Amino acid sequence: MAKRVKKGIERRSECPISSTLELVGDKWSLLIIRDMMILGKNKYNDFLASDEGIATNILNDRLNMLTDMGIIGYTGTAKRKQYFLTEMGKDLKPIIEAYGRFGMKYFKGSREYVLKQMKQHGK
């Protein structure tokens, strides 16, 4: 039986690729998921400190959307939330890893960047 996201998503078609892109197809959502999955980030300020420089209003929007869709959850109070990947969020791991492999293959300096990030975050 297929699992459904909490609030549902408006889908353009029944295509599974299109449906997944409706859920996590923007770069900021994927970068937040990357930060959680690979770098172990789980706090608002951790996400703000990422190299890509996400704006606070975009970060708030994406964290709320990812929570509403059931990809991430959180514990703690409104001012001290700690985010975690839900089972649905964890299921995105092969997608995130595929993006990483593609980038390391085709973009100069990407492999070195990944190694530096992993070292900085104790991975």
C-alpha cells in the first residue's frame, strides 16, 4: 500500500518522477535533506550556516513544508527545535547519493569539497 504525505501534494500527473519532484524538487529542500542526512545537521542555525547561504524566509518555508509533507519531523520547543528525517525522508537517501555521485563525476573540485565537508563535520 502506498504511503501518503500528511497534507498531500498537488500533482501535475500520476508520473512517479513528477510526483517526487513536486515533493522535493527545489534545490533548498534537497540541500536541507542533504545537510541532515550526510552532515548530521538538525538545528535551524546549522542549516543557516551551510555554504549555499539560504535566506531565513526560505529556510522557514522549506522546514515547514518538509514537516507538513512528512519528510522531516522535530522535537523540542518552538524556539529549540531539533529536526530529524522521517522514514519517508530516509528513503530519499539513494536520490541524494546519486546527485552526489553525478556532481563528483562532472564538476571539478566537487570530490575535494565533499571530503572537506565530511572532515569538518566529523564524518
